[in-house]
Amino acid sequence: KNILFIVGGAFGGIERVIQNRIGKKSMGFGADVAKTNKMDEKELLKKLEPEDLLKYGLIPEFVGRIPVLVTLEELDEAALVQILTEPKNALTKQYKKLFQLDDVEVDFEDDALVAIAKKAITRKTGARGLRGITESIMNDIMYDIPSRDDIAKIIITKNTVDKAEAPTIILKTQEAIEKNDETPAENAS
């Protein structure tokens, strides 16, 4: 049987091990004079070899069972926003369903989603950090909603994410007024 063995992890600092291997200098006549320019971390990781894993501290018996080495790049802003919105169990969809239980609509502005993604990138937490960031934004709101029955909609804005400002709240009375204002214009066309 074909046994698939996958190893994954952050391996923090492995780029220094690779840099040390690549950046070796020789002295004397005929030596290859190499410039020690600091390579981009992405480029360094692409040069990962089994010997780097050994110097990193993994045991040879373990490294010998890893025939193919592949490194992954960090997720960018667009990918993180996609993770927040598109999967079946995306965080934004989870919050929308959670608030629906209290008859409240939740809307995340595009700028707010980008701001959440930027925070995850800044913190270097990637997709795993999205939940923590989103929870810190939604925490107070989640506890206020059940005690209020006058809220129709909550809009999470960029300032809600960046400046910890309260989200925009649309009350049920405001929503009714807005719907009444729109009705005559629709009937006129």
C-alpha cells in the first residue's frame, strides 16, 4: 500500500539554517567569491534540503522518511478575505447565522474584511488568526444583542476593526422608516 506521510509546521528559524548553508564562503586563490546578499525569505525556503532539516534538529530517521520537500508561501490579503467569506463554514457566515437567531442581520463591509486580513498579516498569524481577530471585534456585540430587541442590522466597518469603534447599528424603527421612504419611489416607476 502507498503510505502517505505528511509533515507540516512553521519551522521558525529554518531560513537561517538555509542561509548558513548557502552563504558559506571560501578563502584563497580560485575560491568562489559570493556576495552575501540577504535573500528574500521566500527564495530561501525554496532552497530547503534534507540536510537543513537535520541541522534544524530533526533526527535522520525522521528526515529519511520525507522524500519530497515542499514549502508553502504565506497567504496574502485577498486569500485571507476569501477564507473569511467563501467557504461553507466561513467566519462571516457563522456570525450571520448566529445573529439571525436574534433576528439581527450582520453585514461586514469590504474594507472591514480587508482590515481583518491586514491584522492577521501584521500579526503573522495567517488564517488561524482570523478567528481571534474577528471574535475580539464581535465579542461585545454578541453579548449586547440578546438583551436588545430594537436592533435590525449591524454593520461592521473598517473603523470597527482598526479603531475599535462600535459598529453601525440600524434600529428596527430606522429600517421601517427607510422602507417606507423607498416604497413611493418604487411605485412611481
